[in-house]
Amino acid sequence: MLKLTIDGIKAGIMIAIGGSVFLACENRYIGAILFSVALLCICLKGYSLFTGKVGYLPENHSKEAVKILLCGLLGNIVSTILLGFAVSFANPALGEAAKVICEAKLSQEALQTFIRAFFCGVLMYMAVSTYREKNTLAGIFFCVPVFILSGFEHSIANMFYFGASGIINPDSVIYLAIVVAGNSVGGMAMPILNILGKGEPKNA
């Protein structure tokens, strides 16, 4: 379990770096593209990112698979929040930028947040699955900027932003729980549809 959690911590470190460069960029388009470095390194090194793994639960929901997912999530949570605090301390300007973003996120209605998280989950699954199945990085370089520029919600990245903003309270915890749920449903949507579609005629 320790190794699984450490793999999650490694992924969290990369998300913190991606989030930092996004906060540092005045041009949000450049920031969205550069954020891709996080998922790129995570996929190439095989680190455990919750949003990259949850989509595979419909295909493999064994106790071992669930344990891997949850240990990775624990590592993601601990590392992103703590590194958010650290980045804000080291560079207060990034903390202020994160605060503006997080205050806007908390103003959303719960259903709005869930829907935004759902679509992010879909894109994250597509990015990771295209890399695994087609051996290409194209999905990463397109899906990551698309979810950011569309205003979709990524639970692990948001944990970093909330850590950097210093806004840790019941409202932020509820918000993040909704994003985790939305990412999970979105991540599993395409695999579930793939499973349902296997029994249909190819010319249907």
C-alpha cells in the first residue's frame, strides 16, 4: 500500500508543477498547453493519477484495482494540497492567482460543478486510453488544454489550487467531493458505453 500511495504522491507532484505553470502564465492558452507536462510525465513514468485510472473500473473492479485507485487518490490528495501550500509560500503571487480561481469555483452551483467535472473525466480517460492503446501522445496534448480552456473541473488539479489559495474549509471539501464524483462518472462513461456496445451488430 505504501508503494501505491507513493505512486500517487509522484503524480500529485507533477500535477502541482502543471498547476504552477498554469498559474504563472498570463496567457491562459499557453498555460493550458504547458499544463500538459503533468499528464505527459505521469503517463510516461506510470505514476498513479486518480483521474487517469478511474475510467478503467468498469473493465476491472476487483478489490486489488479498487485498492490501487484509492491509494493513488490518497497520494494525490496529500501531495497536491501540501505542495499547494508550499508553492504559495515560495511564490505568493501564485497563491493570489489560485485564490481568484478558487473563489470563482466555489460560486458555482453543485450541478454546474458536477457537469464540468463529468466532461473533464471523459477527456482524461480519452487522453490516457489513447496513449495506452494507440501509443501516441496526441490525446494528452489536445485533451488537457481542451478541458482547461473549456472550464471543466479536474479534481486533483483543483486540490492543488485550493491548497495554494489557502481556502480549506467545509465548502471547499464539498466542492472537491463533487468534482471527484463528476470525474469518476465521466471517466467511466466511455468504457461503460464500450461494454454495452459490444453486444450490438457492427452495422447497427
